[in-house]
Amino acid sequence: MIQNLRLYSGLTMFAYVLTHLLNHTAGIVSPELMEKAGEYTTELWQFPPLEILLVLSLITHFLLATARLTSRRTLRLRKSEWAQMILGLCIPFLLFRHIIATRVIDLGFDVDSPFERVLLDLAVFIPHQGILQAITVIVVWAHGCIGIHFWLRVKPFYPKWRNTLGTLAILIPTLSLAGYSAAAAEVIRRAEEGGRKYVFGVIDAANVNQDAITFYENAILPFTILSIALALAPFGVRQIRQTFDRVKRGPMLSLPNGRFVRVPPGATALEALRDAGVPMASVCGGHGRCTTCRIHCGSGSDHLAPPGDIEAAALKSIQAPKGMRLACQIRPHNDLAVAPLLPPNATARDGRRPGGLSGSERQVVCIFIDLRDSTKLGESKMPYDVLFILNQFFAEMTEALRGTGGYYAQFTGDGLMALYGHESDDTERTILQAFEGAAEMLRRIEGLNLHLKSELPHALRIGIGIHMGKAIVGEMGPPGRENISAIGDTINTTARLEAQTKGHGVPLVISKTLFDHGPIPLPENAVMHEVALRGKDQSVAYYALETMPDLTQTKN
């Protein structure tokens, strides 16, 4: 709730700033066009409900942002986080003069603020304030853009649009400052040519009076002090809180490498780990949206509070297994064993990967497919021709898997390994999909033989081994090139079952387990074989089949 309030209040103010900057671009043509365009941009915000919303958003956003800074137990932040924080704290100091000189005296002293009068103030009467206003535009816009970047970078669509949005983030303030500068130059020219008559004409038309001027001058000093105090107060409050925290003994986090990290009272696990110099990923900045700070909680996890709405939604989105929590959301009150599950340089894309795939035991159906006589194929065809044929083969096998819910887990030279059920707990459906996948592979091989008949020295044949059981499923491979795969006795058994297709001279060897637990009935003439496979102590029962079982029949 609090994070949403901070986000939406920030987006409201960003919309206000965006309309202002777009209005400024009209100054490239003339101050009059700025005034005319303002009827459709800036003046919309003077509609009472919108103005009230804007004021409430300003107050809410500032209070929540400073409260977050005050509650931080560590200031070990990324450069972008520091930039956003410092820019945000500078905004009240940079902006209060402009607010007083326009909206406050407008409402309090019945003064009008057409763009020509404001530009006269900033370009002729107080030129240093005009420069400060240009700096304010850059500061406010940069602060908002960083915040939107933090918000969007966990979204799947963001990488595609990032360059476009980045271009707009540079183009809009550039055109705005160009319009502001061009309009200010035009007002300076008019003041030089028209002299006092022009200047006082603009002032009188805006109903600028001495009371308004006196109020502005008297308000500068106290509001300057107030804005500086508001910027420094969170650091002072935070320092006082840390002083009290040092007196208390906080819980300890124990890491797999034997290191212990003390948790300041009320701090999140992420804050404690970062403050201790432990590298941790946190793409979203600790808002519970990216899941890159995921950790496995061991002993002591029973004392943790259950996940809140934000954390629960994030964990559900990645199908997190038991024991996985987000370091940015838990606040340990007792000693806790933790293990970070993603590297410190994890990206938003990494955060969207299923949580259970960091390495968990699952019931899966494994299939090994091997292309027969690939050696003879290499002897009779040129290497590039063999490559073409193999690419066609793998493309067809991959399509068979994609169409039946399987996952291409491993490449084995002239074959592949596939998994079914690594994201499902429905055993019967998983087995049925695996049978459908095997049937589709056999159909596609026949189609490939017809398509490549003129290219092939002999018809392509495959051997398929299918088995079901427990396996450790997770991301495996060299750093940066991991893929989802599986290891364990079930995988080894499946590979050996596939090898039995050669001895029996059949395309299919299916373990008895699949017929015992699946919806497909055993063919009537099927003969069960039970042998001790190479490297196995126990025997495995299986059926060697010439054709696929009838998939239209299911057990009652």
C-alpha cells in the first residue's frame, strides 16, 4: 500500500512536469504560443480536483520518500539510487521560489501569471533565478526518470522500449530548455526595445502589486531554511536511530561460507547484508518487485513473519518453493541461516525465472532421443550437408516438444534430452503429454524423410527412451550460459533405456512406471523386459515397442 502510494503520487507529479515541459517547447516559436498551448497543458492542473490531487501527491511523495530514507539501516546504495535520492532532496530548495512567485501569490494576492510576466521576472528582473529554474527543470526531470526506470526495469517489455524511452528522456527536456531560452531571449529583446513602457505594461496587466512583492521577499529566507532542514532532517533522524540501535543486540544472519552478519533492529535482511559488504542483487531497489534478492532461509525461518501481500505476490509469480523469501522484505527478529540464490549481478530477467529452478527435486518424465546411423550419414555426405540435415532434425524435434508442452533440456550431438512436468504437478497429464510428444517426433521423422528424400543416403530413424521419476531440476551450465536441465538417477536410467532401442531394434523403449501411473493403457501384445542396466544395481522393467500405444484410449 505504501509503495503504491509513493509510486502513484510520483507518477502524478511526473505527469504534471511532463505537461509543463511540453508547454515550454512552444517557446521555440513565441511566448504567445506558450500561452496558447498552456490552455491545453498547464492550465488543466488548475482545475480544483486536479490541483488538490497534485498537492496531495507532492506532500505524500515527499513524506514517504523521506520516511524511507529515515528508516534505512544502510546507505550502501548504487550510484543511481544515490543520484535519485540527492536529486529528490534538492527539489524543495530549487522549486519553492517558483511556487511562491506564481501559484501562491496568484491565489493570495489576485496576481496573474502569464508566461510573459514569468519570463520577464526570470530573464530581466532576477536572471540568476532564471538560471536556477533551468537547473530545476533538469533536476526534477532526472529524478522522475530515474524513478520510472526503477519501476519499469522489472517489467518484461522494458528492454524492448528502453532505448526509445531513453531517447525521449533526453529529447523532451532539451526541447523544453530550448523553448524556455528562446522565449526568454524574445522577452529580453522586447524589454530592450520597449523599455519601461513595455515592462510596466506587462506588470500592470498581470496585476502585480507591492503586497505580493513584499510577501515574496519576506518568504525567501524562512522557506530557504525550511527546505534545507527538510533535506537534512532524514539523515539526522537516521543517525539518532542508529545510535539507539547500537545499544541493542540484533539477531545474526549466518551465511553458507560461515560468516555472520548482525541485523540492526528493524532492518531488512537485504539492508543488513549490504551494510556488511555482502554483494546482493536488488534490481528494484528493495521494493519487492524483482525477486533478485531471493534467499533460502534455513534454521530460524520458523520465527519469520509470513510474507506480506507484496512479497507473497512476488513469490507466487516465480513459483517459489518452501523456504525461499525476499531479503528486502523480511525483518528478522531471531538468528537466521540464509543463502543468496542469485549472483550479485543478476538482472530483472533473472528475477522472472521460476524460483524452484534454482535446484529442486521434482517428479518429471524424461525423454532421450537419438538419431540412428549418424556416423554413416557423415561418411556419405559433405559436412555442410550433414549440418543442414541435423539442423532440420533438431528443428522438427523442438517443434514436437513445443507443441506438446515439453522442454528441450540438453543437446547431445546427434540427439537430445527433453523434460515434461518440470513446472507441473499433474502426473497423468505430464505422462500423456510425453506420449504425445514421442508420437509427434515419430510423425515428424516420417515427414522429414519425405521432405529430404533426395538428400538422404538412407531413411532417418530415431530411438526414444522414456522414463519417469524424481530428479533435481534447475539451472545448470557455465556462468552466463545456464539452461534448465535435470540430473539424477531418473535421467541416467532414461539414457540407458534409450540405448536398449538398438538391441531390440525398435524405436521406443518405455519404462513400466509410465503405464502404471499414466492414462495410456498398455498395448495387448507388449512384452515386459526386466534387466539390470549398465551401471545400475537394481533392475528396471520396460517395454520395447515397434509403434506408439493408442493415445485415443485412456484408463477408466
